[in-house]
Amino acid sequence: MAFNRTVLSDVSLEVKPNEIFGFIGLNGQGKTTLIKIILDLLDCDNGEVEIFGVPCALPQARKKICYLPEKFQPSIHQKGEEFLRFVLGFYGKKFDAEKAHQTCENLDLPFAVLSQKISGYSKGMTQKLGLMAVFLSEAELVILDEPMSGLDPKARIALKRELISYKNSGKTIFFSSHILSDMDEICDTIAVLNNSKITYHGSPQGFKTKHQEDNLDKAFLAEIGIR
């Protein structure tokens, strides 16, 4: 409940290992709230969340997760490499320049900017730095809230390739986005949140078939009652 309003009701989801799972919903429907519950940043009135069979409140569950919020704001006083070293320390990893260089190439981010202060980064560069931290963490489950935010079309294409590569390495990806064409392209499974409830949970193709539409945007509008 939030200010006597039900934000989420009777939500039941299963995200399978080694899949890309897309979470769809209008602003204010509770997507970020659910992500915060999964991360144990918010309590729910009832129910439970397990991560790889472990209650989400336990440290052994959280150590398998890397999260990138929608409004990612690292310390502007750090250099890019300093930030990456800081994050990787939580995962018991050291900064590997070779891996970082490859990830920079994959995300179309000049490697040289890692030696510069974040205060001089553009919004897109800052977003790519956060995504670098996620991929370099090699976490079993990554949770991304609007990861395409701030990225131009070229960078979005690069990110989609990297997400698929990360999944192919045996990892699991859960992300929310308003860019449904991206979800249609890379997601194995999607869930639609509408009026506080999950109204669809299945494949992107199944969702389009349900509404007899040829793309997710049109299918989503039909799902929420807009034709």
C-alpha cells in the first residue's frame, strides 16, 4: 500500500535462470516498486521473494545480484575507473583493464574516458559506465530499471548485443523498459503490469498473438484498453 493505495496486488512471477525477462507497464504502475521489493529495499505487506531459492532479505541472495537504477548517479568526484574498482570490490573482483577495454568497445564507450572524472561525462556516458559495472560484476542476476535511458540508437543496438552476450554466458537479466521494440527483439519472456496486477506473463510472440497484433506496442495498448 502507498498512501492508502494498492500499488501491487496478487503479483506472482517466476524468472527462469539464463533468460532475458522484460517487465512492461505505464509510469506509476509499480514497476520500480516491485524491483525495490525484489532487492529488499522495500517491504511488502505479504508474500515472499526468493532469488535462486534463497529469501531476498538474506545476504547470500543479494550477493548474486547487480542492480542499475533508472536514475543512476555515481559520485561525480570519482574517475570512471575508480567507480568501477569500487563496485567490483563488492563482488570480490579486481579491475581487469583488458576486460574493461573489451566492455568499453562492446558498449561504444572510449576506454580513455575511464581516466576522466565522471563530472565531465554526458548522460549517455554515465549510463554506459553503470552498465559496464553491471557486466564486469558477472553477477548471476542483473536487474536493470530502464537501461536504455539516455542512450542514442547506436548505443541501444550495442547494449542489446551485450545483453544477449551476457545471457549466453549463463546469466539472467530482468529489466524494465518503455521501448517495447527492444523487448520484442531480445526478451525470452515478458510480464505486463496493469492496474496493480500482472495481466500477462509469457513470450513476446504469445502476447502479440493474444491481441492479434504484429508488434508489442500495439499489443500493449490493446492490453490496457486503448485501441
